[in-house]
Amino acid sequence: MRKQTLLAALTLALTLAVASQASAAPIVIAGVGYDTVDFSDTLISSGSTGGVFTVSGASLAAAVTGWDVDDWAFCNCTTAYVELGFTDNVVVNGPGNDLRLFEIGTPDDFGISLTIAGATQTVNSAATGFNQGGGFGINVANVDLSAFGIAAGDSISSIVVRLGFPFAGTSLSPTLGAVVALNSAPTAVPEPGTISLLGFGLAAVARRLRKRNNR
């Protein structure tokens, strides 16, 4: 009987933990819905040559991570980059495109240069017909991880987005708004909040068993 009670309590604790982990709020950008957990959420590193980043928000990190395309960043310089990470999910090489970059303003047909797993490719952005809150157009550049030598089913947790003036014959630079995984999987390590919730459930089980043993 005690084993059944323990199993039931553990099941409840795990269910609550999983539910907490899976509670991703939807966000709609340019008419398409995404889960908030699928967006890049950390700025690992950045750099620029011949200029500085211009950002719409409080910081470069806030401008290029998360899902708010009203926050953006660009650099009118010879070279610039931001290295973005995914901490609560990974980007999986699945069917079709795996990543989407949101670029703000006039669609820059010279594209955005990406470095993934040591390979660099240029991807072009195209207008969606939608505008963000400031009235600027929302453009998208789609990425298939296969183009970077990533095997089907394999995953990545970071990318380098190269901005600045990397393309000959242009004086424009792409304006990065957000990056989202189209094919996403949760990370294997639970978030601290999930671990705390599971620990709370296990502690409750232990207290209940002690009370039963002391009767």
C-alpha cells in the first residue's frame, strides 16, 4: 500500500513538472504562430568593426533575443556579428526549413550571413506583407540546417548571425529582430524551476511517509 501511495505521489510530481516545462505561450508574428520557448533567448557574444550597433531597445541582448520584433538591432559597419543561443530548446534538422530569422525594414535581398557548425552560408530575406508595431516591414529568411552540413535528426544550440556590410555592392545592413526554431526539441536538462517543483513533490512524499510510519 505504501508503495502504491509513493508511486501515485511521484507520478503527480512528475506530471506537474512536465506541465510546467511544456507551458509555452503562443506568439503570432506576421500571421504565423510560434511558441515562445522556440526563440533564441541568450546573447553569447557579439562584435563589430568600424562602427557600433544601433538598437531599438534597452540593450543589444534584448534587441536580438526573444520574440518581440519591435526590438531590433543593426550595425552600419564593415563587419558585425551576434552569437545567439537556445537554452531551453535545441534546433533540430527536420523536414524543410529549421530556422527563421525576422529582419525588419526594407527586405535586404543581399541576405544575412549565418555561421553554423563552422560553415557559413548567406540566406536572403523576403517581405511578408506584414508590419511590426513601429510600422516597419517584417521580412523573413528561412534556413535549412542541411545546407550547413548538419545531419538529419541532429541538433544545434547556437548560431552566429553576421551583420554589417558583408555583401559587395551594397550600403545597407540587415536589421535583426528575432530568431526562431521551426523544428525544435526541448533540452534534456530541466529548467531550475522544474527541478524545484519536482523536489517539492518528492519532499511532500517523504513527509507523508514519515507521518504514516510514526502512527
